[in-house]
Amino acid sequence: MKQVQLSAKTGLSLSLLSQYLSGKFEAKNDNTYILAKALNCTPEYLLGWEDKEDTVSPYGDHEANLAYFANKPDLLELYMQIHQSDNLKLLFDKTRDLEPKDLEKILNIIKALEENDG
């Protein structure tokens, strides 16, 4: 991701990002969280306290999920809506160990509930 894109995604100025990257300044806690969220990692990883391999997404293997749902556009759309929602992160925290095919079952249940409420 380019600095311009990161700036747009986070609302942090280009000059501030440049100062962080050059080591001139260290990000404050709130900006560290904002950057971590935009970069899909943890604040601890950004601060060098943990390896990226040690971080676990509440959504499981996001890339594998995207590949699995690539030919299922309705489920892919629902997955992406959920993936981008901080409010639903807690729900998916319990599904992080699921394989994409198992996650598909959950998404189908959610989809059926949405259609029923329709």
C-alpha cells in the first residue's frame, strides 16, 4: 500500500506518515490502532512486539476465504460486509478456526435469516 492510499484510508496526513516511517516520530496509541486496522494487523505487530505469523484474524484465513467464495458472489458479498464490520468482529472471533467450507454454512444461515426478515 502506498503512503497516499494509507493516508486516505486512515485520515492521517502524508507528512505524519512520512515522519513515522522515517523514525522521526513514534505513533501515539490511537494512531497506532488506526494504522493497524488499515494494514490488517495488530498494534503489537506494528510496534514490533509480535510476529505477523503470531497474529490470528478473527475471520480465519482471509485469502483462503476470498478464493473459496470467488465463484459464489452472493456469499462473497455477505462475507465482505461482515469482514468489514467492526460490530460483527466478535461473532467471527469464534469462527477463526473454521475452514472456508464450514464458514460457508454460517454465511448461508445468515443469508437465510436476512431473506426471512426481508
